[in-house]
Amino acid sequence: MKKIGLIVFAAFLGGAVAIGAYKLLERNNDGYSLTEKQNMMFASNPIKISSAGSVDFVQAAAAVSPAVVHIKTTYNGSSDQGMGGMDMMEQLFGGGGRSRAPRGASGSGVILTADGYIVTNNHVVDKADKIEVILSNRRKVTAKVIGKDPKTDLALIKVDVMDLPFVKMGNSDNVQVGEWVLAVGFPLDLQTTVTAGIVSAKARSIGILDRENNRMTQEEYMEMQRTGKRPERQANTAIESYIQTDAAINPGNSGGALVNANGELVGINAAIASETGRNEGYGFAIPVNLAKKILEDFKQYGVVKRGFIGVTFAALDADKAEELKVKDINGLYVTGVSPNGGAAAAGIKEGDIIKKVDGVEIYDSPDLQEKIGRLSPGDKVALGILKADGSTKNVSVTLKPESSVGLASTTVAAAKPTGVAVDALGAGFTPASAAVKAKYGITNGVVVTNVEPGKLFDYYDLSKGYVITKINGKAVNSAADVEKALPTSRDGQITIAGLSDRGTFAITLQK
């Protein structure tokens, strides 16, 4: 009996020493990466909740909710906040979108470590003069920005508080379409709210980041009209590869957690697709595997260090293959190669088709962009290439920093303008094909083929690829129809009706 007592005492003492040493290291050594911190935390304290197949989310919600925080930001009266603090899709579809920056806004964030590192969206904290974090115990603390990145819409902030609850980062590569997920955040300024849904799609690109990053403010537009000089814009290097879910997400959910039924973080909620600015069934989250790399760069460098292949490309489908006169309808058609990039050094040429990345077949730009977005300059990536002569080749590309490749990067190249440009709109149009009409269930329409910088379509963010069905109430089927419909406008206003992959729209343009 005495021997058993000694064994129990020794075990207790050893555990106490281990916990004490861990706590000492946790408080005194910040040299660990976020992933290492998570591994240490969960190695001895695994989450013990239901399996991914369970439809009972009680334990997952209970494990995650305390680690999702409410973020409130304030701005001075003259700050041109851009999209900071407002759901991107609310600005895109919620009416207005060009109003002055609010004096206060709110969003959500997810605690990743016990010592106060919190992930959120860039648009939640961008240009804020003050960032306040309201913890689960209702304590309010001020946060500082460690790093932020408009190209992925991610930000890492820090509060000086210890022993915080935190969420375990999962593996977004393992997320399956149809899998149950929970969205946790502070929608519409409510307290912690949990909603459930399924993963509707993966690797979804909605084009919002480039539109928002290159959106002109009204002041810039007026200055351009006065001087004739368009403001400088960054290259198209945004990375969009969203997890799409039908879990209810509303303004204020931005920066909150998307977790699986195990309570593991698989995405950071970022946007909603809506014509009203409120939930209509489509939400989008940044995959956590992409976020891990960005957040580690923030912690180590304060900025993101990206690696680039050094190509521009166009995603293939039946229509694009016909236009480019190629047989393949899957893959990424190389439209340009930077002479100083890794692709050129590996022998990739214009006209080649990228078919695989690290042995995995790719179909669209997000398939490549997310994988490259996880890597750094100097890293190598294996590409499967279909050469213009029909042969296949596997090459290893060493990624280069942006300064080496210039503007050529993993972005979709603009196609050459087709159709007739209409001066009043600053756009080109071509008749909608039978495939496009079938896709959208329409009987008429024209497709926007190019948009001229600084003119009406550019100012109102009507992009290439949009389908216009009516102008001033008149159905259009060609560029000639567009020109005929324009003189019927009243008071200098032009009404445009159409649709895109994001839904239908109707907008009035002031000439």
C-alpha cells in the first residue's frame, strides 16, 4: 500500500513539475511559431468532443465560442477607411458602398494562442485608429496590429493578456464538400452566435479582393476627372480560394471562426454573397492552411513574404479553349512568362498548359493560387506541364520574390478586348453565347469583354465577364443594341440590368 502511495505521489509531482515548466516557458519565451505553440498546447490537452460525423454540435460550440472575440474599431472623422470594418459583400451588394467611413465598426476574431494572438480579416481592422477586443468574460482590451494583408484579407492582432482560451487549428485540405461546419462570430453586433451548415464548395474565387483593393474612392475619381491621371493601382495578385458554406453569416461575422464538428478551425469567415447585405445562403471563408503561412509571416516579419512562379495565365474551359484554339478544356493556359521568374528558368513557355501542382490535377486559378500562397521565396513546387507540341513534362520551379518577377505572377491575364467599345460606358461587349445563356437561364444578353480605366463601368465596378441583359429597360443582344439603347436614357442616367456568378443586379449610372 505504501509503495502504491509513493508511485501516485511521484506521478503527481512529475506532472506538476511538467506543467510548471510549460507555464514558465509559455510566459517567458515567445520564440515559438504559432503552429509550435498550438502543437505544445494540444499535445497534452487534446479537445475531447464528438466525431466529425456527429450532428450534435453542442460540444464543438462550447469548445470554440469562448475563443471567438468581438472586435470593435474606431476611426477619426477624416479617415478614408475604404472597406475597413464593413463586410466586403455588404459594400459590394448592400447598396451604397461609397459612403464615408463610419466612426465605429465591428467584426470578429479567433484567439490562436493563450498569450493573445488573434486572427481576423484585414478589412475588419484596416486603417482603424483604435482596435478594442471584447473577450468572452466581457473584459475589454486594446489590441495592436502585428501584420495585415489585403491580398488575402487576413490580419494578425495581439492583446497583452495571458491564459486565454484558444481554438485548435485544423487542416482545411481535409474539408469535404457536404461536411457539417459551424460559423461562430458576432453578427449584427449581437453576442456570440453559432450557426450550422455544410460546406457547399471549395476553392471558390469571387473576385472581390482585387475589386476592393483597386476600388477608386470618390475623391480619387474626382481628382482623375480634374487631372486626367488615373491613380496607381497594385498588380492583380490577390489570392482567393474560399471555402463556401451555407451556414448563416451576416455583417459582423467577418474574422470569425469556421470550424468542423470536431471544433477545429478550418476557415476564417470573410464575406457573404448577398444583394441586400444580409445572409442569403452563401458565405465564404479563407482556408486555415493558407492562413497559417500568412500568420506565421506576420509573427516573424510583420509582412508577408510571397514566392511567385513568374507567369500569367487564363483558366481553361470550353469557351476559352475555343478562343485560344487549344483542345484541352482543363488547366491553366500560360499567357505570359516573366524573363526573371522561376517558370522561365524551368523552361515554361507561353502556350504551355499547367495541369498539375505537386501531383494534384488543377482546374481553375484558385487551385494554383492557394498552393503557391502557402509557400515562400526559395521554395520549390512541382508542376505538370502540357507543352504546346502535345508532350507532357514535369518541372520543378523555384519560387522568386515579387521584386524579381515584376508584375508577372500567378494571376489571370486579361484577354484581348473584343466586341465594340461604347464610349459612354467605357466597355466592350460581345453577344452572349448559347452556353452562357443556358448557364444563367436567360434568352438574351451581352457579355462585358473589357472595361476602360476611369470610365463609367470601371467607376461602378462592373467587370469583365458580367452579362448585361437590359439597358434603359431594353433587351440587348449585341453591341449595336447597347448603342441604340443608350440615347433613351433620361436625365443623363443609364439603367443597367444583368447578372454574374454572384447573382442578378440592377444599377443606375450617372453619366
